[in-house]
Amino acid sequence: MCNMHVLEGERVTRYFGGLAAVSNVDFYVDRGEIVGLIGPNGAGKTTLFNLISAAITLKSGVIRFKGEKISGLRPCRICKKGIARTFQSVKVFPGMSVLENVLLGSLFGAPAKLSRADARAEASSLLEFAGLSEMKTVPAGDLTLASQKRLEVARALATRPELLLLDELMAGLNPTEIAGAMELISKIRDRGVTVFMVEHVMRAMMCICGRIIVLHHGEKIAEGTPQEIAASKTVIDVYLGEQVYAGNQ
């Protein structure tokens, strides 16, 4: 099945009380893509990531990874099957060193058991990849926000994912740091890792995503290439407003 989606969801739904945070959303991500997920605050973007990674459970619908149903599995099983994520609010272990944070991913999240020596070598390699090799002994809590976000990416990659969910990697970063994050995401895809990302920095999304999905009030209202999304009157009305991609953001 060469055309099988690496990730797909059908009629994915989750309520909080009487409010549908995600309502009957169909989506897919193909191997090798960088797919963006955008929408106003409260649109259901992080909730969808939480459903994919099993941080919360579905009300109805189904999510499949490489053709296999994963909705209903525990988060640790989904991680070992090849899905890793970062978080909207950075979640590093502040008292542990940068290297130790990544070691956790190698030792406990990877699908195959590694020796401590192999895990350490892999963690060191990933820190170099993420631009953090000179900080490996620094406590993670002492890093800048931009470096903590890179550390989260390195730790996620240490689990050897086939699919990486990035939740607002660029939030709070300055333009130089945003450019560096964009380069890092492209390098991740070049490593053979498929990327599904939530982001509000539209300049970045328009540049690096091949396809963008738009949520509003928990429902999918649009999907298409960056150019199609930028030209969509519906998306402009509910989200982009006057900041339609024109190179000015």
C-alpha cells in the first residue's frame, strides 16, 4: 500500500463538558510531508495533538498510524510505535542536564532497547544536530526559551519517531530564532521524519509547509496548499484577517 497515509483520522471528536473541542475532523498526513495546522486560539489544534498522542481520549472517531488503529492505546505505546511530540508550553526536566534530558528519550522512548553507551552516543549526536552540543552539561532549566524548545525536539527525536508533532515551536521566539527553527524543521524532514506542526507564525508556515489544515471552533474549515489557504476568504475572515501572507509578517 504505497499510497497509505502515515497518519489519518476519521470523524475525530472530543467534547469538554458540552463544548466540542474537536468535532468530526477528518485529516491525513503522508510520509515525508510537512503539514501545518492553524486556526484561532481555542480552535482545537492542541486538543487534536493530544488525541493523536493519547494525552486525552477520543469521544468518537478513529485515528490510524501506518494503517493501524492507535486510538485507545496508551501514550507510551504510541510513542514506541513511532509518534513523538513537543508541547505548547515547554516541558523539560529543569534540574537535569541537557544531555540527561535527551538520554531519557533514548533509553525509555525508543522502540528498541539501547545500551547506556549507545544511548549516550545517540543523545550526543542529536544535541549536535539541534545545535546544543556545547550545552550538554548545563541544567535544562538554565537554557533560553529557544534552546529549551530545541532540547524538546532533540529529546523527541531520541525516541526515533517516524512522525513528529510540533506544537508552537516558534512561539515566543525572535525573528532570528524563528529562522533557525524553520531550518531545523527542514533538517528533521530531511532525516526522514514526517512533520505535523501547529504554529501561529504564518510566514514560517507558508514557507515550509506543503499543505495546511485550518480548524475553527473544533471543525475543519479549510485544507490546501499555503497559496490556497492564503487566498481563502473563509480563512481570511476567521483567522488571517489583514495578515494574509504577503511577505509582510
